[in-house]
Amino acid sequence: MAPSVRERILAAGLERFHALGYDGCGVQEISDTAGVPKGSFYNHFKSKEELAVAVLEQYAASSQREILLDANLAPIDRIRRHFEFCLARHQQNGFDRGCLIANLTAESSTAVPDLQAALRSDLDRWTESLAAAVKAAQEIGQVRADIEASDLARFLVSSWEGCELRTKLTGDRGPLDDFFKMAFALLSNVGPHQL
């Protein structure tokens, strides 16, 4: 079944926002990429900002955060597999694109309040899921317990997002490899040379 016009616009928005950023593309370019008239865009979205919020929701939904809540996996494995999925996604998309969430966050301003609110909400949901996995790992001694799970989760999300921005700049996976080395050393309280 062929994708609907709305699905084509969403796919085009994801591709263009990821490649060019929010400010780097307009409704006309997104419509052209989707292969639809500009008027069709406005039949489905009131504005570019509304499209960006919908694209963010779709991107977050495809981020496999449910791994963090998978009771069939040891908690530390949930955390590692989640970030391994994120790394694989970057490798597939090319390291020079970065993370859509990080990119939109870096570009967002008070001029796009709905997008800012959606980004805050998404980062909060991600952090809460990660904190649940960290807490479960702490309860069975897989992760250090001297730091609150929510603090560790916020730090991990912020660190990952920062490493993604740096990866976009370098065009290689080095900063993400640094994240794995340092983040899991911090969680386990084991020196990086012992991992």
C-alpha cells in the first residue's frame, strides 16, 4: 500500500530536518521532497513547527526505548542495548547527521514554543525510562547506588546528546565510543581500563 500524503510529508520532514536542520529548510522544500503540492502540506499541518513536533514524536517512537523496560533482560544489559541501538542508528544514517533530538534542541528557540515543549517532554520521558533501568540495576548491585538513579539518567541522556553533537561535527563514531567507555565506567564504578 502506498504511503498517504501525510506519511510522505512526515518522511520528507524527517529527512530534511535531519539533513538540514529546522531552520535550514522550509515548507516548499519539504513539500517538494514529499512530491506533493505546497497546499497539500497545509491540509495536514498548520505550520512547519507542527510538522516538526509530529516528526519528533515519530522519531522518538522509533528509538526503541522499550528496551529500557524489558524485564527479560538484566537492567545493565537494557541500558547498554538501548545505547547500542542508538549508535547503530547513527551508523546507518551516517555520523555527520547527528541525532534529530539533539539537532532540534540546539536549534529551538522561544519562537517555536510548541517544539520546545515537545522536546522537553520527550527528553523527560526518555530520562524516566532510563532512570527506571538504572534503579533496577542498582537494586541488584549492577550499578553504583551512591548516586540517585534519576541523576545518573539525566547525566547519561545529556552526555549522549552532547556526544551526538560532537559526532555530527567530527563525522565519525569517536565521541560515541567515548560515551560508552566513560558512561559504563561511571555506572559500574570501575575504571575505563577494566571494562
